[in-house]
Amino acid sequence: MNSPQKSAAFCNSSHQSAPFVHRDMLGEKAPAKVARAPIMSAALACPPSLDTSKGVTSSLNANSVFRHLDIPTCPDGGWIKGICEHGTIRWVKMSCKRRTCVACAEVRKWRIAARVSAGILKLGGETGKESGAGWMVGTFDWNIPKPKAVRVANQFCQYLTRFFKKVYGLAVSWVKVWERHKSGRLHLNLLVSPWRYIPKGILTAKWQRYGGGMNFKVYRVGQGGGTKSAHSRWKCGFYFGKYDQMVEHGRGIAYSKNWPRLLEPLRVPRVGVIAWQFIGNWSAEGIEHWYDHELGRWSEVGEGEYKCIDGEDCDCFEFRMSGAMIARAKMQRLREGSG
């Protein structure tokens, strides 16, 4: 990430924008004890040219999570330095987004929980006998290699897709994550929404037919029975996020292509012409800025964005939002049913 190519990357544009205003995610509201979840807050104000993420992993500012969860700032994310045409400078803290990072892993877990919870709400509605989501746990009777386990899981997902389409006329979506037991054997956690009743015996027989083990469990999310993690959409989402963190290499959690994504933040242009440059943490300029930052020479003006304590002589870094942009954003939210 600290390569000379990235460190030299510049973006000069009068239309440079930043994901500053974050829209409500699919109409979902977190429970009271997690009302300050990072998903609900404003996103990181960084230039889009340096935002390589897509969809759900768009550049949410990890620093908005740290102040609520008492965890350190991402140590490896680097900075983005912005310089306007008048010479005013601002710094934006980046995050590395790795699962092994103690800071970014917490952000990733919150985003997974929010996407799972919001997806259940949009696809299955409020939980009940004819709605919500079904959570299945499939085990294996032997230490199956991961590629074979993935093939079994894919065949089982294809069966569920065909069954719901044929019997109920429903197009279902799914989320799956792998869990490793203390013995080393893999478990599959599969979430399907919308959900309708299927006898457990039929599901168990199909699971075993494709290569699964004898032990197979089924829960309806939100019904209050079974494991506590299935009692609500948010608890289920946090469970899936927790096991995503345990996958150190390769894909952790997997979504079907129709599972709803979190709404991306609105991109709001700046007043002036800003040149943004990536500065690595361990570059000479990055180390010097860390030193000045620790001395208190930079004050936070937005989530992860800092300006000099001596003040600024121009308003180039202020956000500019036209009436047309507000109207377009409002119409899009209405079309998506988020109010």
C-alpha cells in the first residue's frame, strides 16, 4: 500500500467529490444499544479516485467507529493529503480494511451485521410464520477439504433455489459463512430469505445426499427459539460477522448476487479545486505528519478529516450541495422505499 506508484497518485478536479452524507440503509434501524453503529454515521470524506471498494465495502470511515468502541485508529491505513489552489492543506485518515487489523475488523463486522439485518428486512419483511429468514447449520462427519465443502454447499443452495421457486414461486437469496469446530471440522452457516416452512427431515436428507453430515439444524430468525443468535436480525448478523473474522485467507462471508447491498453514501463536491495525494504511514512525510498530529497541531473537523489549528484562509474544503443534487437524492430514496 505504500508503493511509490500509489504515493504519487494525484487527482485534480473541480468536481472532486467525497462520500460525506450517508443515507439510511434500506430503512433499517439498529436496536437501542447499538444506535451509534458506524453504519448509521457519515462516511469518510475521501476522494473517489482513491476509493477502490465496491458496494457494501465503500469507504466508510473507520475512525467514526473507534470513538464509540474504544479501539485504536487503524495503524496501517495511511493518509490522504488534500491541497487546494490556495495552498490550504487537510489530511484524511484511511483504513486498511483487512480482517486481521484490530480496528478495521470491527468496522467490517458492523457492516456485515447491518447488511445481513437489512437484507432480511427487505427480502422477508418482519419475522413471522410466513416471512423473515431461515438459518441452517450444516455439519460434516469427516474432516472434509474446503473445496469439496464449498461444492456441497453450492449444490444445496441450488436445491433450495429450485424448491422455493417451484413450490412457493419465490426467488430466494442467501448468505453463507464457514465455521470451524474445535475438532477442526467445517460447519456451514446458511441464511436464506424469504423463508417458508420446510420439514427438517427433507432438508437433512438433501444435505446428506449432496455430501453433508448427519447433524443438521434449522432456525427461523426472530422466532425466539433455538440459539440466542437467531432471536433477532441484528444478532444473526453479528454472528455471521464474527465468523467472517476467523477466515484469515480468501473469502470469508459470501452473498448471493440478489442479496441487497448497503446504500452507498452520497458524493458531495467541494467548493474549490482539490488535489488529493496518498501518503503512506511509513513515508518520511507520513511519519512527520504523525508527529505533528500527536503534538495536537491538527484538529478534527469531520470524521477522520483534519485541518490545521492555525485556521484556514479559504473555504475550498467546504462541501457544496446544489438543489438538483438534493432532489435527485430524495427521489432515489423514495424509489428505494427508504423514505
